[in-house]
Amino acid sequence: MDLFSPIFLGDLHLANRVVMAPLTRVRSGADGVPTALVAEYYAQRASVGLIISEGVYPGKESRGYFGQPGIVTDEQEAAWKVVADRVHEAGGEIVMQLMHAGRVSHPDLSGTDRTVAPSAVAIAGEVHTQHGKRRHAVPEALTTEELAVVRDEFVEAARRAVRAGFDGVELHGANGYLLHQFLSPVSNVRTDGYGGSPEARARFVIEVAEAVVAEVGAGRVGMRVSPGNQAQDVFETDETETRATYRALLDGLRPLGMAYVSVLHAEPTGQLVADLKSWFGGKLIVNSGFGSVTTREEATTLIERSHADAVAVGRAIIANPDLVERWREDAPENEPRPEHFYTPGAEGYTDYPRLSA
């Protein structure tokens, strides 16, 4: 197999093994409704094997950023249908990443009167809101009754995404957001059945996956994880504890027959990622981490040496909507412009030139 060969991930048929990583771009305004510009951005990149959307909030309390899109209202769903249609017209496949921010959120961002998390443990420092910087709020620990509500928000969001024409959904269990917060013994200090041991900390994440799979089908559902990533104060510094937690998680996911697990890790050829692949027993997407641009050489090696079934690429796809063509021809690439990653408008979003230009 090679980087440009087709593959099935569950019900998802990828024309090649280059996957667009989920990338926060905050272009959806105060109402969280993706615009025509958002649809253009994704359609431009439809030649990758699979597009994974930016993180989309499934409930009001789950919004993490101003400008982040949601899948809560009929208006948001209708706008996402335009995105899915544009991508499909361009020959692409797209799944929606469902992201509950948990304690990363703030009342100024969500418009609610609180933030929620596994436990009442705040993130240190400040969060950027539309009203300026605010100190992270101490979250309210979700009750067991509220966990069922959050689970059902994921299910309803998945239902809406598929109804809008998306080929599937990805559950965001990485980067310090709510599902990841449950996995870490630092952010999850619960003493009920959802905390206190690796198996208990993995329980809610598994329950969300089970419920979403039951709603839209296992072949349409993936999950993203980032063991040991230390993002947003979700610390996983004890290697033994981390391995036990993710073993428990994947033991719970394996029987579901999900389309894939996507792993964000700085050492995609290391032992932990190999073990994750073995424990899951299904298709694996890998992403080598923050702060470094995934190269053609790295992606090719990961596939040819069977470290992964597909490779998620971030910055290179931001800057090169036709990245697959460039990599096939070993052509030069545009450089990404980080100063426009989170700014409004087309600049640094849809104005990167194609190779044909």
C-alpha cells in the first residue's frame, strides 16, 4: 500500500490516505452558522481522502471559541448541508468532528451561566473571549444525570450531521476538551463510577461512543485521542497510568466496530501508538502533533511501514488546498501563514494559490 492508494475506513471510502486534520478556524461568527466562505474552504480541499471538520459544538454549554460553528440549531444544520453538498460535488468525503469544550469554555463564549467538566477543577490562566481575556472559570462537576444529557447532545448532533449529508462523525477525545478531561486523573477527580481508576475514567467516553454508534452506525463513527499530549492542563504524565487508561478506553471501543481511531502523538512510530493500534484492532489514522508541518516524506513512510492506515495533515493542507496533487508530483508547497489561522475573512483561508495557478 502507498499514500495514494484507496482504503475503506468503515463505511468511509477514501480515494487516498491523506486526511485533512480537524483545524480550528473560527470563521462562523457569533451565531455559529458556517458561511458560504466556510463551504468554499472545505470544497477547495476535497481531493484529500477524507476531510475531518473543525470541532463543532453539540450543545450550548459546549462551545469553546467565539466563531466556532455549532450543530445545535436548524439554521446551523442547514448551513452544514451546504458545506457537505459542496464537498461531495467536488468528489470528497467529509465527517464532522463533535467537540464539547468542557472547562475550556467560558460563560462569555457559551452564553450560559456556567462551565462544566468532570470535576470542579479549573484551568490555570486566561481564555480569549469576544469581550477580551477572562480568567478560566471554576467548572461545575457534571452530575450523573447531567452526563446522560451531554451524551444525548452528542447523539443528537451526530443525527443532525448525518441528516445534513455528512459521511460520518468524529468524537473529539483529545487536546484537553471534555472527553479528554474525563480520561485524565488530573482533570477527573471524581469518586463515583466515572472516576478513580482507568476503567472508570474511560467509562463516559465509551458510553458516548456506544450511543452515537447506536444512532448513526459504527461505520460512520471515529474518535480522536491524544494520549500524553498535556493540552490545556489535562496532564497525563504517568506513563503507566496513561497506558492503562487508553487500554481501558480501546478495550471498550474495540467491540463497537468503529470506522477508525485517530491518534495525535509526537512519536507516531513509537511503541504507544503501535499498542493503541493493536488494542483497537481497527483502522488507525495518525497525526504527528502540534508545531511541526507533516511532510510528504513522513506521511509516505508512515503508510509504507504500516504504522498507520491514513495520515492526518494540518498546516500543509491549510496552505495547500491541492496538497494531494502537489505530493503526487513532489511539487513545491505554499507556506502557511499562522497570523491568519484565527482571523476573520478569506485572507489566509481561501486565498492560497493552487499549483495550476
